[in-house]
Amino acid sequence: MNDRRQYGVGSAGGRGSAQRLPDSLRSHGPEGGSLVRVFQDEKGRRWEAVVGRESWGAFFAIFLPKDGDEAPRQTMMEAETMEGAMKALATMGEEELQATLARSDEKVME
């Protein structure tokens, strides 16, 4: 099942969810929605990357496979705010997205 709702991504608020875009980043994401980056890894597989926040306040780049049955993955970000994390994700180039995915861990679903 490759449904983004299953992973708590795409709605405002809540643990592990993507947050509403700050005004300063609206141009990087869908109108009033979450920032979603779509890219291909080095093997040609497509992924969506979003920002998530854990209950203890850490921000993560969360990677959701668009092709295949791979589990979601995550990498902790060095941002201190949601806006900072979204800006970091929004400004990553394709190679940086690939490198961030490459050093990610499987997201443990509780």
C-alpha cells in the first residue's frame, strides 16, 4: 500500500506529519499545502520527499517511494524550525536529495 495518508504525511499537525507551508515558502509547494519534492534516486526509482516532525521536536526529511514496495525512509535534518526544515528541503538539488536518501534509515512505524 503506497498511500501517503498511511504514513501521516500531507495534512497539517500531528506527529510525523508534514506541516502547512509558511508564507515565505509558499512558492515552493502547492497552494496552502505541504512541500513535496519528487525526484529519482540513482537507480531511477521515483520518491517523494517531505518534512516531518517527531513528537520530541526533531525535523526529518521523510522519503516515500512512488514506485515499488519499499518502506518509507527518513533522515534527521539540522533545522531548528519547520520553516528552516522546509527551506532546506526546498533548496536541495537533485544530487543532494539523492545523497540524503542514501544516508537515510527505514522509518519505523509505530
